[in-house]
Amino acid sequence: MILEALIAAAFVSALVVMLSPNEWAGRLAFALSLIPFAGSLYLWSGFDGSGNALTGGEIAYQTQIEWLEVGGRSVSWFVGLDGISLPLVVLTTFLVPLAILSAWTPIDSRQSQFYGLMLFMEANLLGVFTALDFFLWFVFWEAVLVPMYFLIGIWGGPRRKYAAIKFFVYTNAASLLMFVGFMSLVFALGDSVSSFALPEITGAIADGGLETWFNISPDRIALVAFLAMFLGFAVKVPIVPFHTWLPDAHVEAPTPVSVLLAGVLLKMGTYALLRFNFTMLPDQASALAIPIAAIAVVSVIYGAMLALAQTDLKRIVAYSSVSSMGYVILGLVVFTEYGVGGATFQMVAHGLISGLMFMSVGVIYNATHTRLVGDMAGMADRMPVTVGILVAGAFGYMGLPLMAGFAGEFFIFVGSFSAPTLPYAPVFTALAMFGIVIVAGYLLSAMQSTLFGPFELATDYEVGPAPFHDVAPLAVLLVAIIVLGVAPDIFFEMIRDAAVPVVEGVSVDG
């Protein structure tokens, strides 16, 4: 029951840190956060799953214990890993210690509560990526909102309360819509399912188990359920036009929280889209391929254009996340091995790169107390190491070869260019690729204005090299981005193995 031990370690660590003195909390939280990371590496080293957990593949580290009965169907503690969930578990446990380390400088009040909530959020994130029973998964899914609400609302910027409430209301309302969509599938399956286990429900839908319900045909039920779940998850991703909560949340959140928000929480939405919409209802996804691909391309271009118009470095990175998630949606909807596999790989790559970007901006803000492009210039002379890593991360965002971002986008473009289920696939792919040009435009412009030239600073602070504990997590993230770019098969082989059943589950003629 190693998955249970991994999740329990994060929960217990959160409790211990919350009860610890403030002066110990940061170092204690960092030390305890290494336990789940070590556990995830152990899981990775012994991973023996194959295929997709929801389509009959072999599930690694599986535990299933009946919990209770609801409406004649059993709810169970059902957890396990496959090639889609394992990389996201490793990503989560890798980013949390680095985010905690980056919090040592900016977080100077109520440290025990802050670090305890960070670890509590990690525990629930691990639950989201490992749960294979819908009710168990939904408990973890909703529980993630609680620590994020408090982390933004208590330790955030001047408009923190507004941003926290907006985040919670948007995502909670989206969860309700998603819940209604999924439960309509369960009720329409009738007696063909005896539990809320996701593999059983996926198999029953694939076998034609949906029945007429309240005089609504199975095809109509599947379509409505797909749309409800898609809209619910689209808010979490987020994709245009459901993205407006994200910039406010990022700008007001402290840097370590932004790292986890962009690096992991956004992946909850794309992970759920893959697990529920594109795995359970592939034919509905194929039938809606053109509008979904159009939404993906609009998110790529519109998110990049919004980033181009910003003067706050955090807002620039926040809107770039909207753009990057558009690539993931495009990869999912094309239903090819490289498209779906590349989309999953891009979740990990973007988690690392966005974490690096937010963390670098945070280090500069710690020294300057401003994030506005017009308030500073020549930072490279005063903070050469930080600026060097930030520039490298920005080039990773632009798709520089031999970095993780390039590998993810390349896989997606290869998979989407000749996708058999997507009409006009080359057109959608070419339009999405144009987003890279805009990304280069806004990142190069922002870096040129703030990092180079004669030193200028609108605020009255002495700027010098950042402390080691601020720079160390940046360096670790950059190394991980390069390693994953040079050797993508570290994760991509297992991801591709789990993506194949998803691709095979859709009819080419949709």
C-alpha cells in the first residue's frame, strides 16, 4: 500500500508543520516534503504498469477496498498508477519542495500555517492523480480548492480577497457542472455498473451500456455529458473564454503558490479532460473535433496576444500559461499516439518551465519589490545568475531544442499535422505553431526592457545577487528542463504506452 503511505506522509507532514513553531516551519516543511518526493522516485523505479488504467491496462500499486454504498453502487478506496498519472505524481512531489524553498524569503508571517497548507495541498493533488474511483477522486479534487483559497486570501497581494473568492467561485461552479455531467452518465448506465470505479464505467460506456433515460437517447446523453464535463474542466485548465480568474489569482498569490498553481493545479484540468472526456467519450470528442481544435488555437493565439499587452511580469507568465494549455487541448483532440502522448508530456514540461518562470520573477521581485516592466532595467548586472536562469527558462518557453518545451510541442505538432479524426488538421496545426512567434515576441521584449541595458530601478531598494536558497531551486528546475528535453523517453515511453488505448478507442469517422 505504498500509494497510501505516500499520500498519508503528505497529510501527516502538513499536520506536523502546522503544529510546529514558526521559526522552524520552513526548514521542517522542506525536509518533510522530501519524503513524498523520495517515495515517488521509488514508485517510478519499480513501475510495472502497462497501458491505460481506465481502458483495461495493468494498474501499478493498485489498492481497492470497498468503502460505502451510494444508490446501489459501491464507493471504494481505489488508487493506482499508469503511464499518464505517474509522471504527474513525480512532477507534483518534485515541485513542492522547490516551491517551499522559494518561500523562505517572501513568507515572513504565519509560516506554520502557510507551509502546512502547502503540504496539505500536495496530499490532495496526489489523491487527484492516483484515485480511480469517482467519489474518491472528487473528494480530493474539491479538497485542493481549500488550501489554495487560504494561501491566496491570507498571504496574497493587495487584492488577495477578491482573487481568492473569484478563484473559488469559478472553479467550484465548474466542479458542479462537471459533477452533473458525469452523474448523468452513471444514471444512464443503469445496472450495467455496480460501482463508481472509473475503469468499470469506462468499460461499460465502451460496451454500449448507456440506456435511454427520461426519454433521452444514449447518444444525446453522452453528448450532453461530454459538454458539461468539458466546460467544467475547461475552467480549471483554463482555456479561453474561461480564463479570467487565472491572471488575478497569479498576480495576487505569493510566488510559491503561483509555482504550484501553474505547475500542477492547471494540469488537474487537462488530466481530467484526458481521463473523462477523451478516454470515456472518444466518439463525442471526435464529433466535436473542429470546435475543440478551434478553441485550442484561439487559446494559443489569444493567450499569447494578451501576454504581449501586459506590463506586469507575473501577468505575462500567467497569460502564457493560457497559451500553453491550448497546445495540450490540441494534442488531446487529434487522437493520435503522438498527439495524446505529446499533450501529456507537455503537461509535465509546462509544469517545470512555468514553475521556473514564476520562481525567477519572484526572486527579482524579492529584490526590487516591483514586477512592472517599466520600473526596472539592467537587472543582469546586479543579479547575473538569476537573470541567466530566467533567460534560459524563457528560451525553453519559446521551444528551444533540447529543452522540455520543445519536445512536448514537437510531439503535439507531429501528432496533429495529419490527424485522421480532425478535418483541416494541417491548418489548425499551422495556426497553433504561429503562437510560438508571439511567445518569442513578448518574452524577448520583456527581457530586453527589464534585464539588459543600464541599471535603473523605480523603487528605493539595494539590488544584489539573490541568496543561495532562492537561486538553488531555479538551478534544479533548469537542469530538469534540460534533462527532460535531451532524454524525453524518461517519461514519454510510458506515456505513449498509456495513450495508445485512448487513440484506439475512437472511430476515425467519428
